Amino acid sequence: MLEQRIIDELKQIPAHKLPEVYDFIHYFRLGLAHEQQLLRAPAERQPGSLLRLGQSQNKIYRIPDDFNEPLADLQEYM
């Protein structure tokens, strides 16, 4: 089993070097978690906060149907 082989290798590392090994493993794991977050699709924007703001100010804001569509002005950057 690979996990046991890793543990066996760790046991052979001098104690004063273990903090370096820990840092490597820890930051490697954090990097993996960050990669997974980047791979997840971003959540679709929701106009709800603007509607709630309007209600609190007794105003009505109209949210366009194409709210989640890319802006035409930015097409050249996409």
C-alpha cells in the first residue's frame, strides 16, 4: 500500500527535517484544494440583492432579461 510506504519513508527522515516535509505536504494539499475550486463552474449571478435594495428604498429596479449575458462592449476581450 502506498500510504504505508510513505509512512515508512517519513520514519526515516530526521526529526529536525520533519517541519519542512510537513510544510511541503500541507501546501501541496492546499494547492490541490485551490485547483478544485477553480475547476468548479462559477455560480450564476443573481439580481436579488438589487431587488432587495430597491424594496428597502421604496424604489423599483427593473432587471433586464439578459442580466447574465456577457456585455456586448466586452466581446472583443472574450
